[in-house]
Amino acid sequence: MATAHISEMGIVFRRLNPLQQTPAWWDSVLNDLKAHHVPSLQKAGERLTTDGHHGIMYFTSSTVTADEAIPILKKHGVEVYDVRGEDEEK
């Protein structure tokens, strides 16, 4: 199962497994999140930055918010961890 850590800046998908997450699955998730290409952060045409094990989707004014992303990810079977504010001093 994929997991996702949600922060103020975006979503970090962990434990990516091409056998479990097909291109059609990714298209559906990214469409629901309203993900789009961020030219300064991603390769041409990509909506997700990946390194083979992790994927990053950045929040922008055109994407869903972090609060909206949580139920969307859960709907797609992603285990979600909300890490917003964990670095703030208490």
C-alpha cells in the first residue's frame, strides 16, 4: 500500500510500487488532486516528481488544499499521515 505524508507544501508519496500503482491509478489520483505541471520543479509535462521510491506533488493555487487531499487519497486506498505543523516550536 502506498502511503502519503501531507505537509504545507505538498504530498510526499512513499513506498511506490509500479505493480500496485498502475499508470491509470496515478492518472486518477492526480486528476482528483488537480495536480498540474510545475515548470521550475518538475520535468516537462510531469505532474509528479519521482525518484523511484517516492513521489512529490506540490500544492499550488490550482490544486486541491491539504484538507481536501486527505479524503481524496483515502478514497484511492492511500494511507495518509498529516505532518503539517510538526516542525513548529511548541
